[in-house]
Amino acid sequence: MKQFAYLKGDRVIWAVVFLLSLLSILVVYSSIVTLAHKYKQGNTEAYLIKHAFTIVGGIFIMYITHKVRYTLFSRVAQLGIFLVIPLLIFTLLKGVSAGDASRWVEIPGLGLTFQSSDVAKIILIIYVARILTIHQGQLNDLKSVFRYLLLPIGIICLLIFPANFSTAALLFVNCLFLMFIGGINFKVIGKIIGICLLIGTITFGWILISPETFPTKRAITWNNRIENFSKGDAESNYQSDQAKIAIATGGILGKGPGNSTQRAFLPQASSDFIYAIIIEEYGVVAGFLLIFLYMILLFRGIRILRDSEKPFGGLMAIGLSFSLVFQALINMAVAVNLFPVTGQPLPLVSMGGTSIWFTCLALGIILSVSKINEEKNTKEKIVTE
């Protein structure tokens, strides 16, 4: 098709995005029935149109971003790392709250809100890739790694932590993964992990023993989630139990599109627990197929790293790819009750607003790197011929 001639970069990633987007529209439309009856007098089309617009807008952002030369993002991260810190502080102090968590910033005049952690996540991963490239072979001890990498990583993760523990933890693990791929000595990474385990043990001990004295009010919520998950209390684990029922009744091939019954009982059916609805309607086969699509995305990120002539582009691509896939696996693990509830959406599938746009922004950056690799390979073929 002529339209696909305008899509540069890795065509497999484009195909995965279109498949996930199509699945998202189908499943979100099915899962919002209860939400529509509660807030829109049963008007599911309102949610469908809004979500479809969000998906189309995200693909447009992805298309524009993949046209930008990826080296520009190095400069963006260099400046952005200093802007994202006050943004996170502002979010904690003056951000839009939901429950006891202040995670969102409202854009004046537009009525749109976005999670500042979404911005921080992309900026920090690009920044880490930049530092690993600039100081390649020089970060051989804990002191230098702390100065150039752990300090900015720690500050940003600590600012995200009070309102969104799961995002802060995932981001820190992503950065450790990128440091490993970037050639940081494994002994140094081991020391970092050891220090983090010690701090984590003390922190979790504090949360479990005396959550009301912890600096953030979210500690009580974390304490409840951990205790409910470990005890398996049916009343407290209502969402997880409903998700398990959805998965169990879905069977191998599912009940069919639009035939979910558990969507009426899952408060977060269209977002946090959408994976359970997918299995209920499309079966375990669809559940494994979804995992396979995310694994393809990770594999293509690894391939982009392998084919990149300059380390910055490859590190940035694999860092962003791993971030998206790791988040997806955590979301699916929560749905099948392997992890406590975290509130992480399923990338490109869960209903969301600006979170989908930031996901597409990350994918656009990955495609920008693959586009340059593709152009390089084309030139090499021409020369050899």
C-alpha cells in the first residue's frame, strides 16, 4: 500500500502498534459499559470516540517524532533533566490529586492533565543513554557512576516516589538495566543493587510496621495493598478476585467480543485490569498473543541496538523499548494476581489520555533511531552493488 511508504523505520514496530491500537479500541469499547452508565447515561459512543481520537492523536505524534533526527533528543534531555525536577516538585505541591496521590499537572486553558512522571521517565532514560555514551569506558567505579548517573536518577525517582511508588521503582530498574547494557561494571551494579536492597528493606519495614509515621500518606495505601495481597483476603482483594474470575471463565478461546460479564464488577476494567477483560472475551490464546507482541517490540529494540552505528541511538531505543515492555508485563502480572495492584496501565491498550501520547512519543523516538539505521543500510547496499 502506498500509504505505508510514508512510514519509515522498523515496519514490524509499526505493525505491532497498529495491532495493539486496534485491540485497544475493541476492548475499551466493550469494557466501558459500566462506566458509561455511571457517568454518561449509557452513552458508550462518547468514550469510544474520545479513546479513538486519543489513539489517532498518539499515532500522529509517533509519526511526527519518527521524522525527527534522533540526535536532537540528546540535547532535549540535556536541558529537560533540569526542567523535569521543578516540574515534579510542582506536581507534589500543587498538582491535581486523585485520592491521596498528587500525580497530574493541568495544562491551563486546555483542560488537559498529564502525569509529570511520564515526562520524567522519557527524559531520564534518554539522559542516561546520553551520559553512558559521552563517558563510555570512564564509569568504572561507584563514585563516578554516582556523580554522573545515580544522583540525577535518585533525585527524579525520589520525587516520583511519594505519589507513585510503582513508577519510581520501575524507572529505577529501567535505568539499572540500561546501565548494564551500556557497559557499567557488573560489580558496580551489584553494589548499587545491594545498597538499594538495604534501603528498600528499611523502607518496607517502616511502611509495614508504622505506615502512619511515613513521610507520605500513600504509605497507608501501600501497606494495605501488601497486606491484602499476602493474606489473600477476598473482601480487600475484590478487584484481583474479579480479574481472576474473568480469566478463568474466558477459557482458551474466550466468550467472544463484547460478551464480558466481569466488566460490570471490575472498577478499572478499561485501564488497570484490561488484560483480564481481553482474556475473558478473546481467550488465553489472545493473552499469550499479546505477550508475544510486546516481546516482538523488545526484540526489535534489541535489533535496533545491534544495528546502531552510534551507541546513543541504540541505548536510547533499547531503554525505551524495555521500559514499555516491562510496564506491560507488570500490568499483566497484576491482572493474574502475581503482583499487588500497582496502577500501571497496559501500554497502547488501556484507556487513557496523555499517557497514550507519551507512549507513542517513546515509540516515535525508537522509530527515529531505526529510520537512521535503515537509511545507513540502504546506502551500504547501494555502495556494494
